[in-house]
Amino acid sequence: MTEAAGFALAVVMVVCSIKELHWSWPLAIASSVLYFFVFQDSQLYGEAALQIVFAVIGLWGWWQWLRPSLFKTPGPDIQRMSLRAGLLTAITALTLWPLVALLLQHLTDSDVPWWDGFVTALSLVGQYLLGRKYLETWLVWILVNGVSIGLFAYKSLWLTVLLYAIFLAMSGVGWRTWHRKMKGPV
């Protein structure tokens, strides 16, 4: 039941993100709280902890996307990362991955600390990029979702496997949609 409710909220959340609707953020918070329990029960502690971080980041993301209406100034537009920002993002992800994995390996009974750590680290990066409306967020989510499908299949979380397969397809749609919006009318 918890997994099904989290599933439904998460699908609607990604649709809202693609459409740049600020309601994606409170939906992300609610889905994250539900998935915390799903992942904790499955010994995916990095993913469980990530859900708490997602809930907190959801507040920040919601504030970021509401800024235009709150302060009467433009909020972030969809943008591309500079080469420097891309390199910093890659370095951040490659630094976070082993740190998270080693924590999981030494502090939990996880049987998949490196895969859990990989998905957790890249999800943190992807969430930040989404909050700042970087087009490249969708590339990060394509990678995260693809790896997550295998991880959740290993844990027999079949509804969540389906969710992440949907997320994978939606990430491609998100990339195309945001890319088109950046180019503007032809």
C-alpha cells in the first residue's frame, strides 16, 4: 500500500516537473516520505536516507520555483550548464559516490552499498540540478533511473521497478520538452 501510494504521487510529480509546475515539489515531499519506509524495509538505507534529503530539498526546490510569484522577480529559467559547472558536477558526483557507499558498507547491513551509494549520490546531484532548472538534470535522471531499475529488481520491488521504468521514459520526455522550451518558437 505504501509503495503504491508513493508510486502514484511520484508519477504525477514528474509530470508536474516536466511541465514546470511548482506542485511537483510538495508531491515529491509526500512521495519521498512514503518511499522512505519502502526502502528502509528493503535494506536500501542510502535510498531511504535520500528520501529524507529529498523531502528537505523539496522545500528548497518549491521555494526556488515559487520565487517569481513571491518576489515579483523571475525565477530560474531552463538553462544549460557551462563546461565548468558540468565538470564540478561530475567531480561532486564522483566524490559523493564512494563516500556514501563506504558509509553504507561500514554502518549498515546493506548487501548493495556501492549500487545504493551510486544511485544516492547521483540522485542528490540530479535533485540540485532540477531545482536550478538545468537541462542536464534529465541526463542525470536517465542514468539514475536506468541503474535503479536493476537495483530495485534485485530487491524484488517490482512496482518500484515499473515506476523507475516510467521515470526513465519520462526523463527522455523531460529532456526533449525542456530542450524545446530553451530553443523557443521556431
